[in-house]
Amino acid sequence: MPVTPRQALRLVRPLAPAISWAPIAPAGGLALLLVWLRAQDAYSGPEELIVALRAAAILLAAAAAFALDDAAAGTTASTPSPLLLRRTVRVALVALPTTALWAGALWLAARKPLPEPSSLPVALLSLELATIIMITLALAAAVIRWGDSNSGGLAASSALLGLTVLTWLIPEGVRPWVYPGEPQWAAAHRWWAVALIASLAWFVWAGLDPRRRRRPQGPAGGGLGTGRRTRQTTGSGAPVQGPACREARRRAHFRP
Amino acid sequence: MNDPTVEITGLGRRFGRLRALDDVSFSLDDGITGLLGPNGAGKTTLLRCLATVETPDSGRLRILRRDPGSVSERTEIRRRLGYLPQEPGFYPNFTAYDFLDYLAVLKELVDDGQRRREVRRVLDAVDLGDRAMTKIRKLSGGMRRRLALAQALLADPQLLILDEPTTGLDPGQRLRFRDLVSRLGEDRTVLLSTHQTEDVAALCERVIVMDRGRVLFDGPPRGLAETARGSVWLAEQRPAGGGVTWRNADGRYRTIGDPPAGAELADPTIEDGYLLLVGDAALADVA
Amino acid sequence: MTAATPDTVRPVRRHGGLRAAARVRVLARIEGRRLLARPTVLAGAGLSLLTMVTLTRTTAPVLNRDDTTASAALLVLAAATLLATNAAALRSRRRATDELLASMPTPPRVRTLASLCSVAGVVALAGLLGGAFLLWRLAADPVTAPDPFELLTGPALVALGGCLGVALARWAPSVTVAPVVVVGLAALEFSVNLLIGGSEYGGRVKWLAPFVGQHGVARELLIRPTGWHLAYLVALVAVLGCVALLRHPATRPTIATAGAAVLVLLLAGGAQLRPLDPAQDPNALAAELTAAAAQDCEQRDDVTYCALPGYEPWVDRWAATVEPVLARLPERARPRPLTVRQDFLGTRLESLADHGGPGTAAEPTHSEVRPGLWRGRNAGEGAYQFGLALGVAALAVGLSPDGALSPADALPGQVGEGLQACTPAGQARSVVALWLAGQTSERSAEYLRNEVERQGGTTAPAIGTPAPEIYFARPAAHPIGALNFGGWEAAVAVQLLRQAPDHIAGLVDRHWDTLSDPATTTDEALALLGADGPAPGRPPADVSDPSSTEAGSSGTDWRLVACP
């Protein structure tokens, strides 16, 4: 059954209280403080401001990492609402305050007089923020998928910090942290875009229902294992699987 | 005469408006006592009070001849206590051995050799000896239940409090559990809460039935069954009207209460006595 | 389950009245082993070691700076330890075993204490990493001596991270807290100067932060209260531990320890903030050390080498670079006298400039080359050798440090005074100097080739870049403190290096007077030296155009002129 926007909207109210909102406010507050401090400093130039904005992005990503943690994952796994839809709604909900905080950080940064307005490339820095958050969420999705449904955020935020240190240590020519005016500026952001798309694809893949990807296996000669879909019924003849069953589950889920 | 292991007088506990325990009084000695009751009867609250993790609001409680209200005596109680909670948590990345080893230290078994032997002993007692090095996240639900039981046996406690210990065990494991607990009950006090009346029948010398925070029955299991004598009926057809009725495995309908038309009197069981006492509240548990 | 016979259910001998210390010891051992096996801690240790190596592999060991580098790198392990101890201390909450553990005779306070003590293993690991790094540096001909207090700061930071993780778990029991705290602390640590202001010398308040870097300033000029800071950190560790324990009912030992720790914290913290006494002023120290260096100069043939105290082993390395340059020069062209005088101008000392310069340190003369307090090694050795050799070669071809940077009359339309920097780009002597520097060793030549290739021949490798600072000219307060020899000139020099050195040396000798004349152009040098094959492409005109102007980042306009 195709996913509809209405279905997504219906999930907003029940999912909102299930998200870990706690880290977003302190992370956002710290992020704004860091950027404000740099903007106030007379001796800081565009590069220092960009460093502060990047630190703010990492803070916001560390807080957003917990968006996918779900203590009831085992219970909700068998509901008709697809996992990917639920995760997307969670991410969309967290994106709202994150975007507002990022906009606030950019506004604070823009208040600092710079030699050239192009010293603060807002669009590309926002691309970096989106990529960092997406990578973190992709890591969280992977941990949840193959590990513990309630530890994705912790593992992903820890991995994010480790990755940040690692990217700072790699040779300058391949480091993602470049500055406007450097020859690799444009090329680096092409790689940022690639990383965004790749992490988004991973996030989607990790959210797909595993049954959709696995072919049923069993004895040959009929039933499962021949690759042909067979009709299984209960004792009374009602189908165990099939449209009627899915419809029943859908009605049960969306009972008013 | 020795003081009883557990002595409860007028115990009360409220959670807001809800009276989880209401003037509960009884005492326990060595042997196995079963605690029966529908969901919300107060069994878990009572067990938590006896395990010293919950504090009653009123009444008097003495455990192992000590007052759990005093910090030092509470610690002494905990040294001699084994508790299996209704929902024991686990550390998924620990092995079964590591988990028991950790809890054994918390039970003050600090000597490495002694602790090692004790952990092995309880693992063997619950038939998990060959799974000692398996991570808990790879154990089945039944194995985890057995692991939880094993931790309650650490340090050979004088008082064992088991909250629904057979949940998740298959019939064979349940039989072996009965054998283990029956031997443990020979020289210590065991209080176990269960929904399985067969366990009560097989294990317990005494059964306490609770509902809505109150004790409704305290006596031998046979006595609980006898309370329903003359009130249990078997009929071929589902009787019309009210009463507690359900369908047996043999296809006949068993009724407790007034005799339905055409029904014959049946010998009561512990379950009949329990249902007669707690009425509709327990019907959902049975159905 | 096996049949439990009475024989197997033996009563266990009780240990009544156990001291909590025994439980803490055993629990700490269990927790410590698990902590050391956590992927977070292992990754943190690996990243710390990688950081130490990455930051220092291209520079020669200078142990009075490497010790701070080791501590800085261990901040990564400290952060990892914070995350790991926090997760471990929250384990019972995350896995819903609080009820089970509440029925145990061991109180939660003992578990918290054990969690705190479990950090000892990771602290030992930090010590091992620092020790291994130090041994690695010791094996590569180090100079100066490390500060033992500085070396112990790294493990103390790890202990701090661990205790903070436990304290957070007790007072803010949520897994979401620790990652945000780590990033926030890291960002604030690097912004400490913004928070409390002050220059490197005046801002003693920054010592209240857990870690204070050297900010590229010479260690010899910067009095770091490392002993007091270590005591401060240890006291901070104790305070955090007590904060964690005070989440439970307070005991007398905890309160007493907390009181003592706070006292030590205040004492040590206050001691760090004491103002320097006049003898410790950086200017005075610089003058004293420079004078000491002047007294212990070493004469080798016609060259005088003056190393600062502790850097004497570097004289051999300098000589190995300088002598090949002199050997290719015509006898009459050798700068006499020539002094290789190490000084502090190679470090970032804007504040010294604010204070009017390094006191009695002599201004660069026509016959001096001044290496700084860094020396290149491995991949950085080529740049270092090239830079030092280029300094000597520049003197030989008549480039003067006095002309490199000087005040200029205000340019039309300019507000205030201007500065002008000279460049030998476009001059034949630039090619000669570059060739002389490149031919001293294979590494030197390789460096020049790589720079030309990397920069596309359009910008020049200025002396002193990329890593070691060897300033030919006064750095002053201007960001441009080195000469720009020209990208095309560098490309021509690379071509000359492909030919036999003796052959080029002969041509240089024969045409020295012409080649060293400022009026001789690069084109003429090509003809005289007969570079093989077609001439390298000229760079765009505006790069080597001496009349171009640029705005400096400090706001002062300056312009390029041809060096006299």
C-alpha cells in the first residue's frame, strides 16, 4: 500500500513525544554561544567564523543523532506503518528546531563585518550541516538495524566525534575542511554533496522492511521455496497473508 | 519456637489513590509458598516490599528477624536474600558468566575462586553451564529467564523471592524448575508468585490468594480447592446465563457457581477455588 | 536444568562485615576490564596515537614542545573515556536492572566508586601511549628536555574525562548528555581565549581550563605553570569524583575528600594565576637566551653557528645544508662573515612585536641567516633544508634583509602609511639562489620540484613555508615576512637541477657578476645558463608584477617592488 502524506501527518502526534528532544536545546544553546563568541571577537576572521559554524553543525548533529532511538522498536516493528516512514517523520520533526537553530547561528555569524560578503558561504556551509547530520543518522540507522534499537544515538554521536578527529588528521589535499579561496573549495563540496546522497541512500536502505528484500526459503515442490507466492490460509479458509490481511492490519492500526 | 522468616502485620502501600496493599498480614517459614492473584492484585508490590526495594506506608514487616527500615539491618537482609523480579533486565553484551560474576560481586562474593565456583554452580543448577560464554543477546527468552533465576540463587540465600519465575519456560524446563525449587524449599523459605496453578499444586505447601491488595485465602492448596466443593459443574452445552464458565480441553463446559441445567457436579481443583475467590477479575487470566 | 541435589547446593561461607574496599576493588577490576575493551576507548586510543604521530612526523623532536603535543593528543582519549564511563555508569538505567540491583547488599555508592576507580586502567593506557610516543621521539635525535609535569597532564586529562562521565551519569542520567558535553567542551576549549581574553602572556586565567596549548610560542619564552596545573587537574578529578558520590547519601570520607580537593583546587588554581615576575618576562628571557647563544657560538671554516641553549645538536644539520651551498659559490661570492644564528623570530610572536620587539636581540644583518626553533624531518626535511639553504644563497646573490620590508610613502588614495615588500622575482639572481638551494641535497631538490608542480608555477615558494619558519626578513607585524622568489624562476631552477651540478656551477662561476646583478632578468639567465629544452611558460603578469598592490589582512596596504 503506497505511503501517503496523510499517513505521515497522522504519525506526527504519536511520534513527537517518543523522540529524545532533551539534547537539542543545550546543543543548540552551545552552538549559538560558540558562534556568537567568534562573531564578537575583533581578531577573528572569516576562517575562524567558519570553524565556529562547523563546530555548531557538529553539535546539532550530535543532538539529532538520538532522533531514531526507539525503546518500543520491537513492538512497532510489526505495525503496518513502514519503518522508513516512521523514521522519516522523526527526522522531519527534529529537522524543525535544528533548522531554526542553524538559521540563528548563521544570523549571528552574518552580523560580523567581513572584508567580503562571500567570505561566509551560507549555502555551502548549510550543505555541510545537512551532510553531517545525514551521516550521523545513517550511522544511527545502521547501529539500530544490526544492534540495539535504543543505542543508535549514542553510538552514532560517538562515531561522529571520532570521524571529526579523523578527518582533521588526514592529509590536507583530501581533508573535507577547506576554506573559501582555497583551490579545493569547489571540489571538496562536490564530495560533500556525494557524501550527502550516499548517506541518504544508506539511511533509506537501512529503513527498508527486511522482509521485502529476502526471498522466502523452504522445501522444494510447492509452498515456500519455489519462489512462487502461494496462498496460505487459516483453518477457516481466510487468507493468512494477502490483501485482506494487510487491509485488516491497516484498519486495526488506524482505528479512530 | 523460632521466629518466622517473614512476619507481616497490617502491611499497607498506596500509589496515589490506588491501594496496592491493604492490611496484609501473614508469616512465612521454611518451605514453599505460592502467591496467586489476578493482575493488579498487589503481588508484585508485596514481593518488592519483601525484597526491600519498596517501602510500605504502614504496618510492620520483619524479614529474617530483621527490620528492613534500618539501613544496617536491610543490608543484612539483602545478604541473605535472592530476588527474581518480574522483569529482570540484562546487559546484552555481557556473557552469561560475566553477568552472574558481576552480580556475585554485588552479593559480596569478592574472593575470585569462590565466586567462580559459585557462578558455575548456579549456571549448572539452571542448566546453562554450556552457555556460560554466550552473550546474553544471543540467548533465547527462556534461557534469559533461567539466567535470571540463576542470579537469585547466588550466595545461597535463606529467603528466595521469585516473581513469576516460570514465564517463558517450556514444559520440560518447568518440570526441572519444580524439581530445583522443591529441593531448595527443604531448608529455606521460598515465596513465588505465579499464574500457573499447576505449579502451585506441584510445589507449594501453602498458597496465598490476593486480590485488590487484600489476602483472600491463606492455607494449603487442597484447602483452596475445597473452598469450591459443591460449586463446580460440568455440562455438555454452554450454559445460558451468568457465572464463571469456560470450555475444557475435552469439549465440555465447566462452571463455577450455580448449577446449570443438566450439569453434573465435579471435583474441584485449585483453579476452581481460585476463580471462586477472585471471580470475574481472574476470568481474563484464565480465558 | 540438572537435578539440584543437596550436595550441589552447598551453603556458601559468608563474609560478614566485608569492607567496601574489597568490593570496590573487584568491581573496579571488572568495570576497568570492560572499559578497556570498549570500542570507544580503543578508537580513542588509536586516534590519540595517530594525532601524536601526525602532528610531529614532519618535524624533528623538540621535547619541550612534544610533551604538550602528547597531552593535546590525549584529549581525544579523554573524550572517548568520558563517553565510555558515562555509558557504563548508565548501564543499569539503560537496561532496566535498577530494581534488581536495588535488592543487592552492595549500595549504589559502592558501584559509583568502582566506576570512578575503573578509569585507572585507561589512565595507565594513556601513560603508555605518551611513553611510547616519547620513546619514538627520543630515538630520532631529540633536543631540549620534556617537562615531566607536562607529560603527566595527558593521563590526568583522561582521568578527568572518566570522572566527568561518571558524574554526568549520576546527576544527568541520560545517554544524550555526554556527546553534547564532549563537543561543547571541545569547542569551548579551543575558544578559551575568546571567553577570557588576554594575550598568550597576559591571559593567565586561561590556565583554569583543563588544557592550555602553546599556541606556537617558543616554550623557552613562555613560563607554563605545569606543576601547579597538574595539581589543579588532580584536584579537579577528585572534586568530580566527590560530586558523583554526593548523588548518594553523603559519607564522612566523601565530604572530607571533597573539602580537601576543593582546597587544593583553589590553591593550585590560584598559584597558576600569579603574575609573572619580571625575570620571567618573555622579552627578558629572549634576551638572556640569545646572549647565551652568542657566547657559545661554534666556528666551522668561515661560518659561525650560534644555537640556543639545548639546540646545539642541530649545528651539524645546519652545517650539512650550508656547506654544499658555499661549495658551489665562487670564492669571491661567499658571504663573509656568515653566521647561522638561531633565534625566536621563527615563532609566532605578535605580542612580542606589540611589546616592541625582543629587546637586545640583534636585528638581522647582511651576513646572517636565522633558523627558528623547528626543524623539518621526514617529509618536512626537504622544505627545511631548502629554506635554510635559500637563506644563505640569497645572501650570496646580494639580497638584503633590510630591503625586504620597509616603510613606504603613502600611495595615492591610501590612508595612512604603507609598507613595501621587495621581491627578486624576474631577476636572474633569483634563479641562481633557487638553484643553489635546490642542489644541496636530493630532498631539497625534491621539495622544489614538488612545490613547482603543486603550485603550478604561478606562485613562489617563499622561504620558511610550509612548516619550518626561517625568516630571511624581519617578520615584524606584517603577515608577509618572507621573499617571493617567483614561480617562473622556481620552474627554471628545477630545469637547471636536471643538469649536472658541476656544469651549472661552472656557468654560474663564469657569469657570476652578471647573474648577481639585480638588473639581469630571468630571460637572460636562461640564455647564460642554457637551460635544456624550451623555456617554462611565463606566469600571468600580475603575479610577478612588482607594481601590484594588495591589502594586507591587518588593513594596512602594501605593495611589491623589485629588490635592490
